[in-house]
Amino acid sequence: MSYMTFRRSFLKRVTATAGALAVGMTLGLGATQAHAQAKTVKVGVLHSLSGTMAISETVLKDVALMAFDEINAKGGVMGMKIEPVVVDPASNWPLFAEKARQLITQDKVSVVFGCWTSVSRKSVLPVFEELNNLLFYPVQYEGEEISKNVFYTGAAPNQQAIPAVEYLMSKEGGAAKRWVLLGTDYVYPRTTNKILRAFLKSKGVADKDIDEKYTPFGHSDYQTIVADVKKFAAGGKTAVISTINGDSNVPFYKELGNQGLKATDVPVVAFSVGEEELRGVDAKPLVGHLAAWNYFMTIKSPANDEFIKKWSAYAKAKNIAGHKDKPLTNDPMEATYIGIYMWKQAVEKAKSFDIDKVRAAMGGQTFTAPSGIVSKMDEKNHHLHKAVFIGEVKADGQFNVVWKTKGPVKAQPWSPFIPGNDKKKDEPALMAEKPAEKKK
């Protein structure tokens, strides 16, 4: 045998042996060890970065990336750096489901942070339940849902809608007697208004004193609707409950100003309008109109000062449109931030990225929110205990807090104003183990 022949034969044997060792080592690793070997953990970000909801959702993607950067700078999660996978479902509800499936099956993410509208959440829910992954949902919603695969870090109706209406009925809030329920035509406004209508009836409000109106996503002509509101308000002290979503808020608020409908005449309380949505509006004619949330940028607390400072620096460093010059924070941003850190804490408590172990570790997690209030993930129902704030619009587009709860309020996913809800469990049903899983 020549030297060159011997050398080629020897190298082949060495390569084959090394390959076999590598395969054996990989097969011997568990899921968590495989993550550790890779030194990264993939997480999904599922928000509309285009279309009618981009006005609200883009900034949630940005604040999620900020939180990931913060966590990575401090060593990551269990020593692994977070690798975000960002997708754009483009305000297209079926596309949300496709993108969710892609994140879980192709990108192999360990968790997803995303969705704003309830129709997008309803679209992805079967995917998360089928594939057993976790969605952290950061926006107030209509309730009437509990899933083992979703953690709801936004408000249920008893943490936003009901307190807001109670405030407007009170002497302090103007003692409204008539109600316009005005929303975008999809599941969140319609279900919320079903709950509010039942609540108002329980308080003795007659059907003739409730006017319900809906407009499609992206609607821009509110001239007739605002005129109708003024006409309805002539029948007695009236308040408007707005569940308008997305970029339609800009023409709606502009039309209120155009027709001189002031808060002293007919107050509007919004559940989907915050600092970001008022950015493109002259807020001076809107002074005194209201929003109900679980956080406002103007809340005074050291935790909020730090949150705003970090966001301002991040927005400037990343050249984020609008925010690099005028940084704003809002409620869904806070809820996104809370969810990310609670997920990190749950992973570290479970010492695993395994979905079932992380889910079990989430119950009872606490986090000092930017509001300065300690939020707790309920031990059973996958919803946060949250404080409630009502704020008045100021001339600069910020909010002055005029009312708040004494402390965090436990969420009621099943509204007591919907018949039959008293028989529903305040916790998700966990699916039984599959036979194949038992054998492992």
C-alpha cells in the first residue's frame, strides 16, 4: 500500500468514527440539553406589521424585541440567548393561523408572543391547541374563553369594560343614563357589548336607552355616525362606549372634533385607544374623553420611569419610526413586557422549555409591572390579576388618571352577566396524555 492510499484510508476511518460519535451524543441528549448545545432558544413574534392593525401592533413587536435584548444582555434564559422569529400576518386573520403553524412546526419556537384582535386570536387558537405550544396574548378582550395553550396578559371585561361603565354611571363620572355601544364589526366588540348590554339591563337601563352600532375594519367616514350620536344624546345624559379598533380610531376622533362633540356633552370611553392611537390626532378637541386600561404612560412610579427610559433609549438606538423622536408607551406594550418576563421566570422555575412544564410553572408567577403594581398570573385561569385605571385625554395626547382600583383585580373570563357562565370552570381543561406519550 502506498503512503497516499494509506493516508486516504486512515482519514476515512477517522471521519466515520467522529461522525458516529457525534450522532450517538446527539441521540443521548434530551430536548433541554439540545437547546443548551445550540445556545439559543427560538421564540415567535406574531403581530401585524402591515394592514389596518399595524398602527397598534407594530410597537408590540418592537417592545418584545427590546425585552429579548434586555434578557440576552443579562445571560439569556437558562444560559441560552433568545432568537426571535418575527412574522407579519398583515391584518389577515386566516394568515395568522398559517404563520402560527409555520412558527411552531418549521421554526420550532418554544413560545409565541402575539395577536391583537380577538379574531386573530380565535384564528390561531386551534393551531396552538393541536400542536401544544403556548401563546401569550397581550390585549384586553371579551373573555368567554379559557385555553390551556394561552396566557392572557391583557384585561378581561371585569378588569376594563365593566369598571368603565360603572364609573360613567356614577355621579363622579357624569351619571350617564343613555348609552351608545360603538365598535368595529367583529367578535371582541360584539361579545363585549353583549356583556355590557346585559350589565346595563341589570342596572335598570331600558333597551330604548341603548344604541348599538358597528363599522367594518378600516372604516373612515364617521360623519353620519357622530351626527346620529348627537341626535341620540338629545334624549338624555349619554355616554359612548367605543370598541373601535385599529386605524379607524383616527377618523372617528377627528370627526368628534369636527362636530364639536365635547366630553362635557357626550363622554366617549375607549377600550382600544391609547397613546399610540392618539399620536396622529389633534387631541385638543378631545380633552376629557376617556380610556380604560390597566396602564398609562403618565402613571407615576419608579418602575414606570425606568420602563419609559429604557424604551426611549431603545427606540432612538433602533431608529423606530415615530418613537425615536416622540417615544410613547401604552397598555398592550406593558402587557407584552410582563408576559415575556413571566415566561422567562416560568422556564427557569421549570428548568425546562418543555411546554407542559412551563405551563405548570406559570401559575402564581409575579412581576412588578411598569405600572408599579405587582401583577400575578392566576394559579388556575391563565389570566393576570390587574389594577384598573381610567384616564382622561389631555391636550398632548396623554392621559390624566381620574379613577383607579385599590389594587389588582382577579380576572373573570366567564362573565357573570352571560346566562350559564356560573356553571363553567375557572380553569382550562388539560388534555389527557396520549398513549404514545405514556410509553416514553
